[in-house]
Amino acid sequence: MYIDPNTGGILFQVLAGILATLSGVLFFFSRKIREGLARMRRKLRGGEEEKEYTSSKDVSRRAH
């Protein structure tokens, strides 16, 4: 199958844009993804009760 050089360039640009978008979304939502995966792992390990998640921001707000 022959792909014209211009078509190959367009395909490359589209794939590069998709890859950049996906990596940006993963970076932006990385904390929520990690928390969700950790929650799923805890449930699969034996149904341990979920502990309340407190971030450093929550702790610093309470201290003031």
C-alpha cells in the first residue's frame, strides 16, 4: 500500500496531537487516577474500611 508523503505527514501530525492531548489529560488528572486506583486496590484486598484522605493542604488549613 502506497502512502503519499503529504498524507503521511498529516497522519503523523494527527497522531502527535492525539498523543499530546492524552498525555496532558493524564498529567492533569494524575492525582485523581492514583486515588481511584488505590481505592480499588483497597477494596480488592479485603474490603478494608476506607480511611479519610487528608492532603497537606487540608492539614495546613486546619492548623491556621
